[in-house]
Amino acid sequence: MSTYTTGDLARKVGVSVRTVQYYDRKKLVIPFKISEGGRRIYSDTELKRLKFVLLLKSLGLSLSTIRDLLDSPEFNNVLKDLLKQKRTQLDQEISEKKYQLDSIIKVENGLNNGLPLSPNSLNDVEKIMEKSKKLFWLRTRLIAFGLILDVLEIGVIWYGIVTGNWLPCLVGFIAVFIFVYFLMTNYYRNVRYICPNCEKIFQPRLKDFFFSRHTSKTRQLTCPNCHYHGFCVEISK
């Protein structure tokens, strides 16, 4: 039979000597004998018990629970119940952590998209990000129609060059202009802007919308609430 000192046992399982001594005081892993010199001697039985204690502790069980479990005559049934309870607890914690992670991602996405966030507006982050998804598809449709119009413009110009008949070309340009106006006014009706100063969501005047400087995600506007003038983040209605 193999025997181990406190130090040997600690090295076998990768814990400190103090940990083994602590488990001894707590009556979790007791040496099977004490030598004449007062050294505590452990056997393979205590080694296996210590490994099991460390396993149960890694599952989050308290030392008092582990001791009761190891001393219980209904060990297997009690262990099954404990593991079931622990699994339920972990499932709940995972669900909560996932919700927290999703919230963090939404806030990060909001910041990356230039959304003005404050403690008072964090509750609205989810709604704002949902609007951002709608805005993405709105922009995608606008780009798709824009490409179609570019092809039509090139087509009517080419037709005028080849045939020398510019009347259909003129008609085509007028039709394209009307269609572009329709697209932009439809886009205008479906977007709003967030003031980075007061966080007011507003719709600018149509003239300001058409002629203001803009980027792919912002437009330089004047907030009707606080009169801030600068780039405001665009969101869906």
C-alpha cells in the first residue's frame, strides 16, 4: 500500500500543504495514521477522497455540503440530487450571463454607431438597435434602387450617343429624377435623428434633409430642442 505525507499528498493533487491541512481540520480528509514522530500519513484511500473533494468543490459545492455528502449512506442518490440542483443553478446563471453579454454587445454596437448614450438612455439601447437593423435594410434597398437607376442613366446616354436621338434620353432623365425624388422622400419619411447633446429624437425639415452635409450614418442638422448644430446619428423611424 502506498503511503503519503501531507506534502506528498499535496503534490499529488496539485494543491498547497495548507489546503490539505485545512481539509484535515474540517474532517474532510483525515490521515489513516500518525507516525511516532507525529507525522500525518495518508493512503491511496485518502488520496482518492481528496481528489473527489476537489472535484465536488470545483462544482461549487460548499465544504460542509461535501462532508455531509461523503458521510451519507445514500451517497449516490444525494449526489444526483445535488448535481441536479447545481445544474439548474448553472443554467440560470448562464442565462443571466448571456443576457448581460447581449446587453454589453448592444451598448458597444450603439457606441460604435455613434449613438449618444447616458445612464438615462441605456434602457432605450435595445429599441435603438432594433431601429438600426431596420435602417440597415432601408439603406440596402436605397442602394439597390440607386444601382438600377445608374444602369438606366448609362443606358439612355448610350442610346442618345448611338442614335443621335436625345429626346428619349431627356425623358429618361426626367423619369430618373422623379424616381430619385420619390426614393429620397420615402427615405426621409422613414428616418429620424438623435441629437448627441440632449438625446432628442427628431425629424428635420425636408429642405435641411436634402441639402445638409452627411456621412453614411450621420447628417449635419440643428436640433429643434436644444439648438445644437452638428452631426446627428441617423436611426429608423
